[in-house]
Amino acid sequence: MSNTATEAPEAPTYELSALDRCDSCGAQAYIRVELGKGELLFCAHHGKKYQEKLEGVARSWHDESSRLQADNRS
């Protein structure tokens, strides 16, 4: 008999790309909000605008808006 422990695979990390667009205005999305029945994508502006309203119902809040500052330093 073998005593091998099987580790659960880590959940894949989700990274937004330039193809992901804001559901409000069509700009590049930097925020992904997972809801019970789907997801919403937002640019940094609209993500901040709707964050307070969505925090209570969102399953997860994936925010990559810090990439905007990193892009400006290059």
C-alpha cells in the first residue's frame, strides 16, 4: 500500500487582457466582478463607481487597476 498524498490543484489565476472590455463604456477592463449568475467587467473608472453597490452581492472582486500605474512608469 502506498502513502501518497494528493494535493488539490490550485485554482487558475485569472488575468484580464486587452480584449476584455468594460460592460459600461467599452474601454479596456481592469476589474472583473463575479456574481451568482455571471460576471461583469469594468474599466477602473466604472469599477470604482459601482464598487459600493456591488460589494454586497459579488462573489469575488478581481481588480487589476494597479496595472494602469505600472504601465505609466514604463
